[in-house]
Amino acid sequence: MSFLYYPESDMLYTQLAEGEAAESEELSPGVVFDYADDQTLLGVEIESASEMIGLSRVLISSLPIVDLVLTPRSDSAA
């Protein structure tokens, strides 16, 4: 699972599985689900993310995480 934030477009993408999206469905304004051919949910896109959710804090609780990778913000995100 990956959380990818694109500050230039203020979009947050939560990638749940690997694969190429065959279909996308906007479930509510600014929230798009991407599906594979077999209807596996691949990811969730949130447009205008900073207006919809708090981006300054992430709480991870009780997940069986084996590999946690944190990358620094780029200068354009500051």
C-alpha cells in the first residue's frame, strides 16, 4: 500500500494493489476508485485533498507492517 501526494494538483492517491486501472468510478465528488479488469480495487484518488482531509498527520495502528518506507518531502511541497 502506498500513499502518494501530488502537491502541484493537491491530489492524494492511495495505491492498494499493483496493476493497471481498467475502470474508474467517481463515488462522490472528487473521490475516484480505480479497478482492474477483474474488479479488484487498485486505488483511491482524492482530488483537492488538502481541503477534504488533514494531510499533516498519519496514524498507523495495529497493522502488521514489515517494511515502512518514508521519503522526505520535495522542496515544491514545502
